[in-house]
Amino acid sequence: MAKGNPDRQKNFEKQIDFIKKFYPLAAITENEYGDGNVYYIGGGIDDDVLNDLAKEIVQKHHIWHVESDEGVEVYRRVCDDGEYMFILNHTDQEKRFHNLTLKPYDSQIVKI
């Protein structure tokens, strides 16, 4: 047993017991539902894991996506006359997306 604050040691031991109790349980599961898939996500998942999961899902299901800076939303729309990208800056700071500069809260539509 480590020396130091006994209350801190008890807290640590409780956390370890909690982790051991739930260690064999899945934090993320995928199930088929109808014509698609559903993902169940348990608590305690950090942003890096969620981002990795999102990348895996869009690749697996061939979903169009593009990487952008935090606070910059990019989506695509297909119309009779072509495809368009909508780029929205949701921040109070200037942002860049590829060769575009977006002012705070700016948006642009680009034909692709």
C-alpha cells in the first residue's frame, strides 16, 4: 500500500474496484437494425475515441465527409444543376477552410 493521505488511498482503491467491475463490459457496441446499424455508447468515452468511431462509421458506410477546423461546419448538397458545399463558421474568430477565409460567423456556398 502506498504511503500518503489515507483518504486519497481509499478513493483510489474504490476507483480500481469500480474499473475492475466494469472492465469486461463493452463501452461501444454495434448492432444491425432494419437496413442499418445502431451504435450504443457507454459513458466515459473521450473525444478522441468518439472522433475515431465517427471516422470508422463514415468510411464503413461510405458517407460523404470532409475534415474541418473546430467550429467550422461543412456539408454537401446535391441539386439538379450540380453539387454544392456549404461552409459555416460558427465561431467569433476568423477561420480557414482550404483556400477560403471565413470571417466570424461567416458562411459561403461553393459549387463543386
